[in-house]
Amino acid sequence: MVNSAIQALGGALFPTRCCLCQWSCAGTLPLCDDCRAELVSNQQCCQQCAVPLATGAAVCGNCLSQPPHYDRVIAPWLYGEYLAYIIGRWKFHGDRALTPLLANLWHCGLPSSLPTVDLLVPVPLHWRRQWHRGYNQADLLATQLLNMYPWLMANRQLLRRRHATKAQAGMDAQQRSSNLSGAFTVSGGCDNLRVALIDDVLTTGATAGAAAGALKQAGAARVEIWCLARTPPPEKYYLE
């Protein structure tokens, strides 16, 4: 009772501010209901790569013709203007306090119950990039998911970046794939494990594909990508 009173007093004196509109909002997560309603869900999508589909098809043409190394992508949101701003603050501007909000958005956007996996593995940064940034955003998200789902396990050392890659902003899918060739190595056994790779945003899937390929070569039975958002492709790539 005393703790509740103290929390109520703290909320009155120091209300939580929405990270988008800056208005006060209920609870401890910095996103008001109106701004949350502006986020675009990604429910009608390819069951393998999570690219949004214009029809009710289960799998997109690209995954049918060239199946990726990963088995499934869970990306509950589309990478629109508002979510891009939140993720940008979190990823590039050191606003780590947004991690619980982003984990909550991932959880609330799940299309069904939490999938059964054996291991969470954050997609690693090269040590130089992590030293420059100060943290790995995928590791922050994985840690928060472990707090939310305490029965899950994680291995932060299983997957490593073998060499630094060029920044991929502005690259097309083929350039990204070439840039990531041989970038990941697996240091340990993962025979028959069901692995969930944790990342922030899936764009072309090149990073996810390279990491999943390394895990599959090391014996993983299934690799899923758990990320916050999927970048929509150019309009011409939508399945009609």
C-alpha cells in the first residue's frame, strides 16, 4: 500500500512523457495511446520473411523461388515514420530507456502465442562498432525479452562477427549480401537447437540470412528472426 502511494505520488510529480508527442501518458512506458495507434502493424505478411502482402497468400514469391536460410520472421510492425524515430533514438542516440517500450511493442504485436525456441541469440555487432556505439541494441532487446519471459535462455557468445562490414544504408539487396559474405562465425555447438535471432529491423534480410546460414551450418534445426519491424519493399515487389 505504501509503495503504491509512493508510485502514485511519483507519477503525479514526474509524469511519463510520450517520446513522440511529449504529452504525459499513463503508466511507465513513454508512448501515449494516440501515438501508439499511429504505428502500423504487419499482420498480413509472408509467413517466412514477414514482407507485407497485398493478398492473403501465405508465402511471398521471393521466398518460394529463393528460400532464405531462416525459417520464419516475427516482425509485428512496419518500419514507418513514428517507429523509425523511436528506434533511431534507441539505436543511434543512446536512449536505452526506450528498451522496455520496444520489447512491449514486440510482445503486444505478436500474431499469436510466443513461439517455442531453445535459445535467444542477439545478432552481434563487430567489436569496433559496438565499442564506438557503446552497446549492442539487439543485446538490449534480448535482455528485456528475457526479463519478460524468464523461462527463455540466451547465448550471447554463440554467434560472432568475423570481420567488420561496411555500413549498409543505401545498399541494395545484392550489395548487402556481398558485404555480409562470411561475416558470421559460430563458436559452439547448436545441434538440433531452435534458435531465435534477435535484431531491431529487417530490411533486405541479408544480415538475418547470413547469420541464420552460419547457425544452420553449425547444426541448428530451426532459426527464427525476432525483430521489431519490417521495412516495406518498393511497391512493385508487393504480391498482387
